[in-house]
Amino acid sequence: MSVILEGKKLAESILDGLKKKTAGKNISLAVVQVGKDPASEVFLRAKERACKKAGIRFKKHIFPKSVSQLTLEKNVKRIVKENSGTIVQLPLPKHIRPEEILNLIPGEKDPDVLSEQRFVDFLKGKSSVLPPVAEAIKVIFDRYGIKVKGRKVVVVGSGRLTGFPSAVWALQQGGKVFIINEATKSPSSLASKADILISGTGKPGLIKGSWVKKGAVVVDCGTNVRKRKLGGDVDFKEVSKKASFITPVPGGIGPLTVAAVLKNLVKLNQKR
């Protein structure tokens, strides 16, 4: 059986540490959400709870799915000015140009590392903070002594929130990185050769036992809600029989990603 990479207790430890740093300070996090998405709702509630534990004021701004680009831009500009940090819940509706919205958040107020300024700094290895999912993986790997350098890392999914930043971070650590996306031929064949397999597609049960080689490290960053139950990309029952280490959903990367957002927020606020 696999060693389960528990993220919940690590996340709680991070939040406890942040509470000491935020004492007596007026630090606030604003979250902008457009429309409703079940997975986003889960993270929204988790961020609100985490902010309370860390002594950070949480402000939620929800706009209808029909909101116009111009109206959203005007409101995001206002929200950014009023708070220590701002994050925009993705995905946004198709009629909204996400890059233009994300770039309204200056680097010093961007704990999600999604604005062009902050993300380019990350790509160059010059950012003082990591994208939250990369920070989450780093924390859990450091805790369990998992090394990336020289190992074959396969990342399933190439999205801006999870897949791409995870792949860049693994490459920066000296991993031999491969990305699986919708155009990849024989994805299971490529995945089954990975020493470290990271998945963040949001497709329930995508990663089967046949996708994983014996002894691999499996990191499930996927989030989906089915019948009001939170799940990930990995068929945990199957894969845990083959993997050496595996993250659960819930309780693995998710809580650490939320904690990483707040860790970034406090760090950026201290620099200001």
C-alpha cells in the first residue's frame, strides 16, 4: 500500500504560523467569482475558513454569469484598490477575456500568481512567491523527502492554474518533464513511465491503475464535485495499490493550495 501524503495537517500548521504574522495587521483577501461552479464553490468556502484561521479578512464579490467585460473590469479595479490582495476564481464565462481581468491585479497584490507580471517572473525564476499549487507540491515533497531532480515527471493537464505551473516548477527542480494534454497520443502509455505523476484535469477517475507504474509518486490536484461529494482525478483504490506515495482527495493538495494562497498574500504584504 502507498504512503498517503496528508496535506491537511501541514496546511493547518501553515495557517497557525500565519496567524502570528497577521496579528495587529489589517490584511484582507478579496475573491471575485463570476457565476457558479461547483468546484470553485468548494475552494471559495475553504478559502473563507482558512482566512478566519489565519487572521485575514475575507471579502467575497460574486457577479452574475451575464456580467459584461467592462463592468467586471471596473469592479475588479475598485476591489484591488480596497484590499491587500485579490484573486479571481477561474474559469470565467466564455465572453469574458480572462487575461485582461487578471492583469488588473498588480504583482504585489497577486497571491494566485496569475497576472502576466507575476507569472512571467515565476517562469524566469524571479518571483518571490510560487503559484499556489506549485507551493503546495513543494511543501508536501519537502515534508516527505521526495526528490524531483533527475526523475521523470509526467503532468496530466496543461491548464494555467494547475498543470502548467506544476510542470514549470518540476522543470526548475531538475525533473525530466512531459505534459499530457488532449492532443497526446497514448496518454496512459506515457503516464505509466513516470516516476512522479501529477494530474490536474478535474476529470473524475481519469487516472487508473494501468496509468501508473509500480513505485511511482502520484499527486492528485484534480477537483470535481459529484453527487455533493468531492473527488479528484485519480482512482484512489486502484492506484494506491501501485504507488509508493499518493495524495488523497480531499485532504491532500487542496488544503495546502489554499494555505499557499494566504502564505503568498502575507509574504507580498510584508514586502510592501
